[in-house]
Amino acid sequence: MHKFKVKTYEKGPLKVHWDMPKCIHSEKCWRGLGEVFRYNERPWITLDGETQERIVSQIKQCPSGALSYTLEGEEQPSNTDTMEINVLQNGPLILSGKCSVTLPDGSKEDRDGTMALCRCGASANKPY
């Protein structure tokens, strides 16, 4: 898939996962919850800044699916039945659900969740 690891940040039963190559830098995370998602700081995610509920709510707004979470003892919803595609004006296609992506070299990647597909061709991580 890609050579970057998913980074995980933990606080109690909450684990926040960031898959950097999937990130489209929409800025929704740090503009919406700057106490947790701290632009230009390291570590850039600090879970002490807000409640678990507000963090989870903000993660659910991530358009690319680069941010996700798991809660100990809670099963995460699966997008198995429906594929949803949202076209952002002057932006990427946002896909939610299960799909198979065929890359230019013929290899396939099975995806489940949210991803952004570039429409302009400027992405460094095409087609995402």
C-alpha cells in the first residue's frame, strides 16, 4: 500500500489514528478543534485538550478518512452495504464505503471507510 505508518494517539479507552498519506489537508480538524489538533506543533494531536465526545465528533468530519478512532469495548460501524460519493466543488471526490481501486499499474487496493480521490491531478499521492 504505502510506506508510512499510521500514527496512533491514546487517552484511556480512546485511540485516534492518523494515516498521513490519506490526508488531504482540508484543515477541518485543527480549525474545528484546535485544542486537540494543533497545526505546526509536534505531536500535532494532543488528546488532553478536549472531551472524548468532542474529539470523536471532529474525527467524523474528516473528509479523507485520514483520521479515525477506536474505543475500547465499542464496535466500530462498518460501511459494507452502501458506497456514497460526494463531489466537492473545486475539490476531490469523497468516497465512503467499500470499494476496490485499480491503480495505473494494474494493482488493486481494497478500501473500506472514507477516502478522497483527486480530480485536478496535483496530488502527490495519486489517485488519493
